[in-house]
Amino acid sequence: MTYTHECPADGCEIQVEREHLMCREHWFLVPKPLRDQIWRAWREWENGRGSSAEYIEARDEAIAAANEGGKQGSLL
């Protein structure tokens, strides 16, 4: 069974796989450096070397960027 969740971008109802943060359309609105930061934070957290707070901060910034149409986030 594949677990899914709704894309967190405002108004988006697309179901995405658990391993993905958001749907493809919204993911590519997130600036590339921030997408890379999310992947790094996620891998570090999954491997026990990082904190969930780092990932959550990057995730929230990515969702905000997608909602704003891809404007650069403050984490960069």
C-alpha cells in the first residue's frame, strides 16, 4: 500500500507519495538552492545526524515559496 498526503501548497488537492513534500508543479516553484537544502536536512535527520527542526524550517520555507510562486526564501 502506498501512503499519500495532500500537497501542502495553498489550494492544492493533489495527493503525493509520502516520500515527497509536495506535488511536482509546486516543488519546481521552490528555488533550487532551497530544494537542495531540504534534501540535505532530510537526509541528515533520517541518518540521525541532523535535527528535525532544521528540516521543518526548510520545509516551511519551501511551502511559503511555492505559495508565493517561487520567490526566494529567507533561509538562503
